[in-house]
Amino acid sequence: MTPLQNDLLLRTMRGEATERSPVWLMRQAGRILPQYRAIRQRLSGFKELVETPHLAAEVTIQPVDELGVDAAIIFSDILVVCDAMGLPYDMEEKRGPFFRRTLRSAADVNRLRIADGNDNLQHTITAVSLVRQTLAGRVPLIGFAAAPWTLLSYMVEGSGSKTFSEAKKMLYCAPDVAHRALEKITQSTINYLKAQIHAGADVVQIFDSWAGVLSPEQYSTFSARYIHQICQAIDEVPVTVFAKGAFFALSEIAEMPCQAIGLDWHTSPKFARQAVGKYKVLQGNLDPCQLYASPEAVAQATTQMLRDFGSQRYIANLGHGVYPDTPLESVKAFVRAVQQTTPKAKLATS
Amino acid sequence: MTPLQNDLLLRTMRGEATERSPVWLMRQAGRILPQYRAIRQRLSGFKELVETPHLAAEVTIQPVDELGVDAAIIFSDILVVCDAMGLPYDMEEKRGPFFRRTLRSAADVNRLRIADGNDNLQHTITAVSLVRQTLAGRVPLIGFAAAPWTLLSYMVEGSGSKTFSEAKKMLYCAPDVAHRALEKITQSTINYLKAQIHAGADVVQIFDSWAGVLSPEQYSTFSARYIHQICQAIDEVPVTVFAKGAFFALSEIAEMPCQAIGLDWHTSPKFARQAVGKYKVLQGNLDPCQLYASPEAVAQATTQMLRDFGSQRYIANLGHGVYPDTPLESVKAFVRAVQQTTPKAKLATS
């Protein structure tokens, strides 16, 4: 293995003192980059890109070249695990994911397979290997998967939803069926993350995109519990848990054997630190809409964010994936502002 | 004026000690009731119902008859104020509101009228008078309006949105234009609420449905500030502020001259009380999906909620509008559970 030339993210996640905060952006491999759009328009759709390892690898590396971020994150889709478990979906332009069959009954859950990588997950695992080889140690590579609740919510609902009321109905009306499904998804996710790590992921992140539709009690019972199991099973590399909208669960997430906690833009640094304590690394959380502003305004807001979080045990990022119509110059201003703010400069201005 | 026979809501909002907590449901006048569906299917659409005062009055009273709730809330739509300001919208089945023209520039804002009731708002104001006469003091009548930020977000975006990124872009890129629009909407909303109060509304509620897409700083600058102005202007009746998703702003809302604060289902009673202090009345916050469960399970969850909030300075409600496909028996179980739980019973079980 080539040693890492930029290991800032890994040192930060291990809790070591660092010269500055590392920076990357959720969805940095995507439509914000002209290089990505050029590849994407040659293909039939988003899933073709996910399922073509050499192209997925290429778009994974584009933001390292173009933006100079401190980490790459493998280009894939959280829902590939549903496909691998026997519940296929299509990704429709503008409409988002759509499942031909949904998961509604105990019989549906019984038919779910446990994914093990000998399935469509192989595409992403191959892409991880290719990225790792091509990067040759320039920056670490982040692998990822969805939290089991987030996958369940799509599988039951069959598409995106404002309320995910069908999925939540299962939690209230058939909790045993939901738990059976969540157990299978959890095992599949552990297998998938371990395969990514084996193929070369240096760090993994768990995305609980629909954490924010649950009540605190439901979140604890149907989501946090399974994320905890995943964190326990992944002891090879550092783990980040990002539960969007789950401000109420930050203390519970802080009890998990993970190294970092992702934050959305609703959570102030002070609120987050109070909830999680001193030791966990925090990651986030600029409002993605802030990047619509001028590069100067972005730099100012980013510098303020760095000041509020402090430079240690902190990874600069947005509070959600970067929006596709974000101007590239503002994205660059965000990255530059983090990389030019050293702890010393920070102290001088605070 | 006929004196109120059931003034539990008003006594609670005035901070008086009461024999039990009052109960009503957001969207109680709506599709959960067969009586509502019968009227609705005779009409061309949702807006026809909003704009036909005697029918709007009829559906407002239906839940008082059918569910026995402790308050009526006028049947209308938050977006009627946009119409009155010169930005018309259609309500499309399943798709939600759709604006033919949107608000994007300073010139667009200049063209906005200040609503004063001599416009389409007259429909709702007439309906308020009719309800007040027909109720003849059985229960109090709640008037309502949206928070200015929520109306602005629809006017700029032109429809519902997962992110409201166009509306938020205006806040970051053209804050002066946004403030000009918010001032006009605030004045229109004050006029509208005063007209409702003059026509007979006993209480008013301000709905900030899209509070939850903003960062704490943006919320303070572009939403809380204008809600505060509305609360200051309305000194005739008690006011409830419900900012969905704005857990981070509870302390700021507690500083407003309002009597009650609505809570969504993410906010635990303990978190809310700590944030707002002892004096404000709290309202909420059962997860609307809890009502998909059996009447027995609903009664149990409701009793637990009453125990957690305590019986004083508390109005039982859901944490969001009741979903249209909720079984009527579970809605009734919710109302019954509140009305049968007296503080004495509560003390005995806690």
C-alpha cells in the first residue's frame, strides 16, 4: 500500500492534533463539476454511471483534481443495497428513486436476500479498488452506506416522500416486520462496508438521510439501535455517522463506537458540542444554500464556521450534499477558506 | 356575544389553572371526516371550498360535532394571502400549490399589494363570522395565518420543494429584496389576522411551516423577526406560534409576546420546557403517524404524552396536521384519551 501523502482526515478522525481542519463536500463528485456533466451526458442515466466502475472511479477523483479537497468519497448511490437485497429500483430524472415493488408485509421481508457483495454491489467495490490504485495515496478514500432506517423507508414507501408516512405506519402498526427487515438490512450493510474497506476505503460514513422524520423514541428503537450495531461491527477504519435532522439523537449517537458525527445546518456548533461531549470529531455544517452567495461571502461564512467549531476534532463540510446548481467558484472559495485558515490565524481573529 | 360554554382553551392560553388540558387537531377540518369528503367531492377543487364561506363554515364545525374537540379552527388555506397580495396560485390535486408567476426580483416585490381584506380574504373573514354565529359559543374559534417566511418561500419557489433552495438563494443573494417582501407580507398578515379577530376569532395561530429549512441565523433574521412583529401587533386575543422544525429557535420564540408555542413531534416535552421556560403554554405534539395504530395504542401514547407535558399550560394536539388517510376511530381515541385524563388521574399514575 502506498502511504498517504495527505492523511489530515485520518489524523483528525483519530483525534490527533492537526495543523488545520480537513475539508470535503458531500456530493462533491457530481453535477457541480463540468467534468462530471460531460461524462454523465454520454450515459443513459445515473445508474449506468454507478454500475460502470471505471467511470464511477473517474468521477470520484474529479473533485480531488478540480477542488483540491482533502478526501475522495466513492461515487455510488445509497440504494444499491436495496437492489442487492432483491428490491430493484429505477432512478428517474427529477423524480428520484422509484421501486416497482415495495416492502409491506412479513412475506415481502422474508423474500429479502442478505447482500454479500456477490451481487450488484460488486460494481462499487470494484470502483473503490480502482480509485485507491489511481489516487496512489494522494488523499484518503471515504466509503459509505445508508443507515438501515433510511433504506427501509425507501423500500416501504417505494419512492421519496415528504412524510414517509407509509414507512412510519409500519413502525407503529407492524414493528416486528420492521425489525426483521432492519436486521437483514443491517447485516447487508455491514457486509457491504467491510467489502469497501477490504477494497481500500480508509474511512466510512453512514448516511441516515431520513432520520429527521422520526420521533426521538422511534429513532432510538428503529434507527439508532441498528447504526450502533454497524459501528460495532466496523472496527477496521474510522466511522462517521450523519443523521440528518436528528438533533434530538445527538447524545445517543455520541454513545456509539464511531469517531465522527456529521451535522446538518440546523445544529449550532455549541449545541452539538454540548450534546456530544468533548471527544467525538464533528463534521459539517454550512448551509448548502450559502454557496449560492458570492465567493467573498462564502469565504466569510466559512471562516466564521471554523471559528465557531474550533480547528481541532473538526472536519469542514456542508450540512447536506452540495446542490447541483451551485456555482463552482463558490465551492472553491469554501475549500480555499478552510485550507487557508490555520489554527494560528483563527486565534488571531477570535 | 354569546358567552363561551367551553372556554378551556382560552383559560389555558391565559395561563389559568384548568381541570384538564384542551385538545384539538391541526387539519381536523378535512379529509379524515366523511362529512368533509362528501362536501368536497361536490366541488371543483380545494380552493372552491376555501372561497365558499357557508361551506367553509360548515366543514369548520364538523369536527366539533364529530370529534368533540375543544376548539374549532377556521377552514382556509395559508396561501390565500398570496392571492390577496397579487400573486395567484392554483391548488393541484396531489401536487400541491402552484404559482403561475413567482417572486424573484425587486420589481416583482414592488408589484405586491398589501392585503387589507378588501380582496379574496373576504371569503375567509365571512366564514369566520358564520362559524362564530353557528357555534353560538359551544367552543372557541381559532383563526390563523402563515408566518411571512413561509409565504415568501412559496412565492419565490412557486410550489412546494424539498429544499426551498430558490427561496433560500434570495436570502443569501438578495437579502434586501427578501426583507422588502417580508415587510409587505407581515403587514398583510397583521391586517388579515385583525380582520379575523374582528369577525370573531377567539385565538389566532401563526404557522411557520417551512421554518425547518433555515439555519438558526437565517431563521432569526428572516423569520422570527417578522413573527415577533405580528405578535406585537395582535394584542386583542391570545396567539400561538408554531414553527415546524425550528427546535433551534424555541428560546427566541419564547421571547415573543405570544401566549403559546406549538411543537412538532421531534421536540420532547423536557427539551421544549428547558428551551422556553416555565410560563409559555405548550401545544402539541403527537407524531401524526401514531394515529395509524389501533385506538388502544393511540390512547396509551396520548396518555404518556399528557404525563410528560403535565396537565397545566398545555394544549394537546398533534405535532403536525393530521394526515388525510388517518382512521377516524384513532382520531377519536386521541381526543377521548385527553378528555378522560384529569390531572388527578394523571397524578395517580405518574
